[in-house]
Amino acid sequence: MKRLFVLPGCLLALVLAVPALRADNPPAPAAQSATATAAPAPDDADAPNTTAAAVVGARPVVVLPRQPDFLEHIVDSILARFDVRNSGNSPERYAISAVFLIAAFLLRRIVTRIVFGALKRIARNTKTTLDDELFEALETPCAVLIMVAGIVGALQVLKLSATSDDALHYGSTIAFSLVIFWAVLRALDTLLDHAQVLAQQRQMSVAAFMPWIKKTLIAIFVVFGVLLVVQSLGYDVKALLAGLGIGGLAFALAAQDTLANVFGSIVVAIDQPFKLGEFVQIGANSGTVEDIGLRSTKLRRADQGLVVVPNKTVAAEAVLNLSRFIGRRADQVISLTYDTRREQMSGIVEDIRQILARESDVDQSSVLVFFRDFSASSLDVWMAYNTKNPDFVKHMTLRQRVNLEVMRAVEARGLAFAFPTQTVEFAGDIAQKIVEKK
């Protein structure tokens, strides 16, 4: 706020220096103009010499063709309203210039205190916070824009030299462009920050990519803004872009791996196969996603090691997201000994089905229990089911509870779990020799 008070003081110092700027190009006196007008025309014989002298004595003048802008039109209208037609910097011009400064200062106070104050009070009654953030971001650029308009208008009231007038034209163009782009940039920054907050609140996968999306959009906006300002000053933007295109091609060839990683990050942002905090497997690497950047994705393994995977690899490899289960499946085989009778086998199969039916966390449509195989050393009962909760710890707790109930049912029926065994039988002379040795 204090800087805005310094601006009028600097402008007044500039105004006091205007007569010195005008000293280089003083206005021609009326007598000289009249004498020049009344001077007789030279004879035809002297015309070549007069023309040559005029060419030698003349200085090159650069004329900048431009249309008067809106602010210049206001200044001209005010000067015409007060009938200020003199060519020099009269007290009237200084007074009107000071009025421009005072009006800009008062208008700035009105806009910031009254207009934006009312808008902020209205925004506080809305459900969203976006309007509050936008008004807060645009208040300072609007105040600076009013002060710049007042300063430029005050300077345009005064009579400046041709050099100073051209400098004022270029300076005002740059100043207005910078203030407008500053306002739009702050609005864009506010919108992107608000979008990031909403994405984080809704736990959207794009929230992890919002920081570099914001940087990319702001960089593109700044580049286009600079090009528009350069073009408004009369420079050839096409030639500049052609030079940048050749340099960009060389840069792209030298940094193709980096660009491949950047495009890979864009693919990850679009597909959203994972987000921060999820446990994923990318090729041979697995771990919790700790950071997603422009060049690489960082995974924290179960042994607390850090794996940095380039984004081009992430885009090319198959990604297995182990944190997005909608449920978990248990699939196991219960092996019983071969002395199990047929009635006992039917009973234990039914017992296991009843155990799973009593569990509310088990998806009953997925339950499968069958006497499946005659294995080499056991009779195998196959048991498979899905859990409703994808949480790994809850899944293992349920599985442990089911296994304990299965053990109790096996013991209640007097059965035994089988383990791999081999029986070797000897016949004939070999068996007789073994018995004799014993």
C-alpha cells in the first residue's frame, strides 16, 4: 500500500523535469514562423542549392503511426472542455495533470474500500470459496491499474518532446500489458489452487499431478503474454518464433529422454493408474507411491528402500494396483489322511460350508467347498471364498478365524491332517536279508 503513495511523488518529480526535457526542442517563435511564411520564394536558379541545403540541414524524423487510445481520447476531451489550446506547459495543464493524479488516488480508494468490500461481503454468503479467493487476488492488480492509468493520463496532459512522447507510448503499453497479465495470472493461479484443493478433498487421482499441471499452464501463459506484448510494441514475432523453433529442435534432440519422461507423466495423469499412498507393482518394482513428478515416480518398498522409476517406464509397463481391491479371495486346500471314511469326508465338507455361511464378511455367492483330489499322500478338500472388505489386515483376521474353526471341526470328527509321507515295501530275498540283519 505504501508503494502506491510513492508513485504520485515520483510522477511530480517527473513533471517538474518536463521543462528540461522540452529544452532540447523549443517551440518556434511566432515571429520566426511569420518571417518564414512571408519570405519570398527563391528563384528557379537558386532552387537546387536551396533544396540541397534543406536536405543537408534536415534531421531524420521517425513517425510512429498509431491511433489515439481511450485514455488519450479522455485527455483530449478534458483539454477541449477547459479550452486548453496553448502549445506549452501552462499552469492549466499542470493543474489538470494534478487532478488526474488526485482522481486516480481517490478512485483507487473507492474501488478497494467500497467496491471490493461489497463484493467480499457478498462472496462470504456463498457456498463456494472460489469467489472470495478471486476477489482477494484481483484487488491489488485493479488498484495498480487505476494508478497506472492516472499517471499515464497525467503525463499525457503535459506537452512532451517527441522522444519523451514516444517513450511514454512504449512505457504505457508495457505498463498496462504487465498489469493486465498480472491480474489474469493471479486469477489463473487462484483457479488452479482451488481446483487442487477440491481434487484433494474428493481424493481424486489428478490431485497428485496438480502442482506440475499448474506450473506448465502458468509457463505457457507467461510465454504467450510476453509474445503478445512484444507484438504490440511492433516487433516481428514470427521471426522470433522461427528462431525459437530451430533452437527448440536442437534442444528436443538433446533432451529426448527427458521429454519422453514428461510425456510419460502426462499419460499417467490422464490414465490415473495410481495415486499417492497406494501400493503398486510396476514391472519388477513394487512399493507405496511416495511422489509423482515430471520425470519419475518414487516407490517406497516394504523394506523401506526407495525405488525411482522413470515415467516413460511407468507408461510402458503394466501397472498392478494392489490398493484398489474391491474384495479379496482366499483359496486353500485342506489335506486329510487316507484313513478318512466316506461318511466323515461328506460331514467335514458340510461343516466347512456351515463355517463360511456363519461369517458375515464372506461373500456367500463366492463360497466353494468340495472334496477335490486323491493326492499322493492325502485326500484334498478345496475351499475358496471372497471377502467383502478389501483391507488386507481384516482379510487375514477373517482367514485366521475360519482356519481355526476348520481345525476344530476336523478334531471333532476324529480326523487328522495329512502331511507328505512315503511307504517303502520290500519283497522276496531283499526283505529276508533285512530281517536276518536285524
